[in-house]
Amino acid sequence: MSLKGQAFPDGFLWGGAVAAHQLEGGFDQGGKGLSTADVMTIGANDIPRKVTDGIDSDEFYPNHNAIDFYHRYPEDIKLFAEMGFKAFRTSIAWTRIFPNGDDEQPNEAGLKFYDDLFDECLKYNIQPVITLSHFEMPYHLVQKYGGWRSRKVIDFFVKFATVVFKRYKNKVKYWMTFNEINNQTDFESSHALFTDSGILPKPDEDNEKLMYQAAHYELVASAKAVKIGHEINPDFQIGCMIAMTPIYPLTSKPEDVLFAQRAMQTRFWFADVHANGFYPQWLFNHFKERKFDLDITEDDLKDLREGTVDYIGFSYYMSFTVKDTGKLEYNESHDRVKNPYVKASEWGWQVDPVGLRYALNWFNDRYHLPQFIVENGLGAVDKKTEDNQIHDDYRIAYMNNHIREMKKAVLEDGVNLIGYTPWGCIDLVAASTGQMSKRYGMIYVDENDDGTGSLERYRKDSFYWFQDVIKHNGSEIE
């Protein structure tokens, strides 16, 4: 089938994606409380970000000021509108609404900030697409309750969700509960556990058990929020958000294939619970084998059944590869191997456009729900010329190749895809490293890793290229 000249369905949501803590700045303004992202220092590709006990005046925290979207959002939204955006995905900082997380009353200044931001989007017919929890939570909940290791946090999250659902019920249609909830599959990564669940493991704790308990509480909180959201506005579309990384077997050896299947089950059972409303039996068997006496009640299981999601939101950056280890248990920190058939980015992420088509078909066959690609993009070092040009042809090639596979999935395979919001439509602080130099945006922000720079915005070549893609609804992609 020739793709040239064929457009995406009418109403397809082209746009871009960001997260509050990575671009807003204003970390101590408008009554905002301290979040987990506010106590993370800058790192680098091979240097993990440190989590400090509160703010240390000798450290640099890139999220504190980020790119100052908090004050500059009108000009940034105007640039998104110029690009032709139909949707803008961001998150609501929990600490702008409930500074400590367990406050009795919400913070009106924080609610008004998002009122104004969403109004600015709607002025240009850009739909806000909102994530409730995107790699941050009130730091007070970490200090007092130990993060998501506590069941009490379910009620705090549901209260937060209820307040914003009611406040923005006529401004926001598309919601997601927890961003990349399944990243914590890599439970040996302190970064994954902290950003997903606000957990700093103690020396005598079992990280794997901690992860499963925290994830269960988050899934119950998500289900409760979905149910309440539908009661507040039946037109809400509330999805999950999964970090999709197809996991291939290194060879066709049956043991490699079986191990890859178990790796997929281990990484994506979160989506099973979100979409199906129940746990897969193999996972209950795993809990029993590992002697994990998790706090999972009959009421929890009822909540999960009653709060299934409306669509599958997911990020796609790379694929993984594994080979048989002799034991049918996938450990993400140790069991991945290099795929000899794909290249990698400067940060070692395997670049695999075909994997996106595979992922869309895999989700479609498994859940039969609409899908929304809410993150995709290339982190790269961009150079600004003396006349303020940014020639990022590598980013254009990356996006073109991924959109082509996305188009095949929609037009040839019949996948029901709602939209595509590539990550970091404007340069922002990288979540994994805290760097500005790892740039994803189609809008360049003049800021360095140490926070210096003018913060001026410049259109990259990819800005004009994506503007044309949207203008023609993808029909020029072949």
C-alpha cells in the first residue's frame, strides 16, 4: 500500500508533550510546596542524579527554575499554536494544588495557574492532555509516609484527582493517571523507584517487594480516580501511561523466545491491571514463590475491576532485547543485551522505528482499546549557529521514520490511534539526567546545564518540518 497522499483520520491529535517539573520552574512560587523533583540534583549520562535530604545550598537543582514556563507560558503556547498543535500534553504539579499532599484545603493560587494555562491553550483550540502524576509527588509525603509504600497515599492522591477533575471538568477531556508507571520494573534503580513512587529503600528492605506493593497502591488509586472522574464528567477519557519498550528475543531459540515473553509480561502487567481490571495469574504465582505477603484486599480488587481505563497512553523511545538466562525471571537491571540490528542514540537508547508499529499492534491485539502516543523523540546535542539557526536534520529523520511506521499501523493494520504528542516539543530539563544539553524540542531554549543562558526561544528546522506534517495531517509522510 502506498502511504503517499493518505492522511491520518480527521480529528487526529497532533501536538507535543512536557511535564510540569521539567519546564515550569517557579518551584517556590504561588504557594507551591516542595516536590520530589525539587530535591534531585543534576547528573549526566553516566552520573546518576542525587536525592538530597531537603535542599542543600551547595547543590544545583535544575528543576527549580527549569525553562521558566511558569512565567513565559503565553509566548510558548503561541509558538505551539504556530506549529499547528491540536493538543498539548502536560501535567499538574500535585504540590501546586496540595503543597504538602495531606493538606485539608487546596491552594487556590495553584488552581488558578492551571485555569489560566488551560484557557491559553483553548484560546488557540489546543486541547490540554493532562497527567496527574508525572515523576513527582509532594516531598512531605515521602518524609512523613515513606512515599507510595503507604496505603494512606491512595486517599491523598484521590483527593487531589477529585479536586482537579471538578475544577477543570469543562476544560480538559483527556487525562492520564500515572506517568510511565512501569519504569519501576527496574526496581534495582533508585531513580526509577524514587521518580515513580517516592521511595528511598532502606538497607534491610527488599526493593522488588517494595515496588510491587507501591505499584499496587498506585493502581488502586488510579482505578478509584478513573471511577470518580467518570462520575464527575461522563465525557472524560482517562487513560493509563505505559513506557512501551518491546522486548525481543535475541534469537529464535525457543528458550530465548519464552524468556522474552516473560520479560514482556513482567514489564507490562501494569497495563493488564489498568485495562483488564485484574492481575494476571502468573504474577500471583510469582508473589507466592517469592513469599511476598502484599497488602492486597478484596476491596482493592473490586476497585480495580470498576476503574479500568478508556485508552492506552504510552511513550515509545526504544526497544529492548534479551536472551535466556536459565531462569524464567526477568531482572531489567541485568538481563538486557545489545540488539545487533539497530543503532543507538548518544545516550545509548536503541533507535527502532519498526518497534513502534510492533508496539501499536501488540497493544491493539491485547486490549482492543484506543491508543495515544504521548511521548516519542530523540535526545540529542543541538548546536545553535551564530545567526541563531538550529539544523536538527537527525531529529527530523527520527520523527519521520517513526511517523511512517505509525501511519502503517493506522492505515494498513487498522489500529485505532487518537493522536501523537512527541516529547519535549520545547527543550526542557531531562528527567533521567537533569541536563538541558540532552535536547528533544522543536523549539530551542537558550539555557545551559548549569542554568546559565538567556532563556530565549528559537525555532529549529524540525519546527517548520513538523508544522508542515500537521498542516497536511501526515499525508506527506511516505
